[in-house]
Amino acid sequence: MTILVTGGAGFIGSNFIFYMLEKHPDYRIVCLDKLTYAGNLSTLAPVMDKPNFRFVKADICDREAVNRLFQEERPDMVVNFAAESHVDRSIDDPGVFLQTNIIGTATLMDACRKFGVQRFHQVSTDEVYGDLPLDRPDLFFTEQTPIHTSSPYSSSKAAADLLVLAYYRTYGLPVTVSRCSNNYGPYHFPEKLIPLMIANALNDKPLPVYGEGLNVRDWLYVEDHCKAIDLVLHRGRVGQVYNIGGHNEMRNIDIVKMICKVLGKPESLIVYVTDRKGHDLRYAIDPTKIHDELGWLPETKFSDGIQKTIQWYLEHRDWWETIISGEYQNYYEKMYGNR
Ligand code: NAD
Ligand code: DAU
């Protein structure tokens, strides 16, 4: 079995590669990644020398490079993590989101049609459903919830989902789609809420909370997401969408305060800054379908997962300090300088 993993030098993709190489030592994993600002080859160092692992630097939008790789590797399955993934960047400059997230997905699927695969799996997001009101805790996203996006990022992911389902109906491409809630864990790029707050707190820098910090996200430890994708690949029904999430809703402000507490830092570091444009209020996944069909349930409690995550950032300062010492400084100044 050869699995092509795109975007495997990023946060979830790298965790997925580690998980799959451990769980299925007889599989060959080929990682295709453009190494954008979010991709980090050093993350994959522990597996680089494995005989059943190959890394290829390429853009999923580059039809020639993609076809060449398919010709060489003839993957049985493709798992598409490659994407521009940060909402704030999409608000600042949508173009690359449309290119990578939509055109890139279509380019990969065209190669799948040309060479034939057992499965094309699209890693999507709960953000395609838009948001839920804060005062209706009884409401959740199911797979039937209409697509209703807010940001250029979520719109580009929704467009990709529709294309994936269209390739299934029109061409019979054997696809699956998973829509997951917010992940956290090791190798999370420090532009996202949890790693940004950990890194800033450790450096005694201000902790910028958007608006009043009351927005709610449904957090899932990254390894639980990887396990769910593995199940969908092997046992999921072709043409189906599976929601992934673990009923773990938290307000942003409570997460930031929890990080301060664990690190022994004062809450006076918290600053309330101008809200994100179009800021989604609440995400909450109903995971009944993946539980009933595939037996998936999240295994890591948030209180354990956040401890493990904070510990990882304490033990891997080199990894994130290298990131925040480079181009990230310009990004940070632009995003937060006058906020
Ligand atoms: P990330 O930004 O950490 O990593 C993205 C990876 O894709 C990077 O390694 C980057 O170099 C690569 N990439 C970007 N453009 C590329 C291109 N044109 N060609 C090849 N590679 C390219 O993202 P992440 O947080 O790991 O998210 C992975 C996937 O999961 C995305 O599709 C995202 O939409 C989805 N998702 C993320 C979350 C979350 O909480 N992070 C939740 C649900 C779904
Ligand atoms: O729900 C899944 C999505 O989760 C994925 O599809 C996206 O790729 C991923 O980035 C994530 O999107 P969010 O926008 O929810 O994540 P982010 O970490 O950017 O923000 C989480 C919440 O924290 C959100 O309400 C905005 C807020 N926030 C974020 C940052 C970076 C702050 O208050 N301050 C910050 O500095």
C-alpha cells in the first residue's frame, strides 16, 4: 500500500505521517509538500531516513510535477492535507487560498483519475458550515448542515469539498471527505491561537485575544484526528462526508487563561485587540455518524491534551523559536502591530 500525503510538512499532515508509519509499518508513505511558510522539513527529520518514506518538494497546483510523481509512485490512496490554512491570512490576501485550496485539489484529483486510485481523501474543516449562535448550545454541525462560509479560507475549503463530491458523482472517483474541528498538539504553527499563546506567554509577551474572547471552538487533540482519518480511509464509505470532533467546546478566553495558569504566567499579559473581520462565533461538531459507522471516539481529554501540548512546546523551544525568529516577525508586526 502506497499512500501519498500532501501537506505532510505542516501541523496535522506531519502528525498523520508519524501515526501511519507507526500503525502500518508495511505501508509506503510519500509526502508531497511545497514547503510554504507553514511547512517545515525539520519536523519530518525523524522519518526522513526510513526506507518506506519519501519526501518530494512540489506544489499541488503543478500538474506536471504531480503527474510525474503519480507516474513514479502509483499511489493507492491520496490524503490531501495541503492547504493554506490560516483564516487571518485569508482575510489579508485571499488569492493563494483559491489557488492552493481549490485548483490544487482539482489538480490532484485529475491525476487520481488519470492514474487510478483506491481512494482520494480530502481533509476538510468544520468551518465550511459557517458558525452557530452562542446562545443555542443545543445546535451542532451535522453532515447535513448546509455549507455557509464566512472567510475566504472557509469558502475555498467549501469550494474544494464541492469539487471533490462532484468528481465522485461525475467521474466516479472514489472519494471521502472529513470535516474536523480545531486541532491542537505538537508541531502546531505558532500563528494559531494555542501555540501563539504558549510562545508569547513563555516570552512574557502580550497575549492578543480578539474581541472579548467569547468565541467558542471545539478542540480535538491532533492524534485523535489522525486516527479518525485512518479509519475513514480503511472503512469509510466512498462518496461520504464524515464530521470529526469530540464535544469539547471552549471559549478562547478560557483557553488563554488556562495556558497562563499552567505556565505560571499572570493574566495581566492578556490584551483584548480588534476582532477578526467576520469572526465565526461558535463551532460544534456532531460526530454521531463517524461514531456509529466506524466506532471512532476521541481518546484524549482536553485537560490531558493541553498539558501534553504545553510540555511539548517547553521541550521543543528550538522548533518554534526558529520559526518565530524569521519572516514570522514581519507577519506578526503586520497582523498585531496596530491592532
Ligand atoms: P498547516 O498550515 O500547518 O500545513 C499546511 C501544509 O501544506 C504545509 O506543510 C504547507 O507547506 C503545505 N502546502 C501549502 N500549500 C501547498 C501547495 N500549494 N502544494 C503543496 N503543499 C502545500 O495546516 P494544518 O493545520 O496542518 O491543516 C492541514 C489540513 O487540515 C488543511 O487542509 C486544513 O484546512 C485542514 N484542517 C485543519 C484544522 C486545524 O485545526 N488546523 C482543522 C480542520 C481541518
Ligand atoms: O475549525 C477548524 C479550523 O480551525 C481549521 O479549518 C483552520 O485551518 C484552523 O486554523 C482553525 O481556524 P480558527 O480560525 O478557529 O483557528 P485560530 O487558531 O486562528 O483561532 C482560534 C480562535 O482564537 C478564533 O476564534 C480566533 C481567536 N484568536 C486567534 C488568534 C491567532 C485570538 O483571539 N487571538 C489570536 O491571536
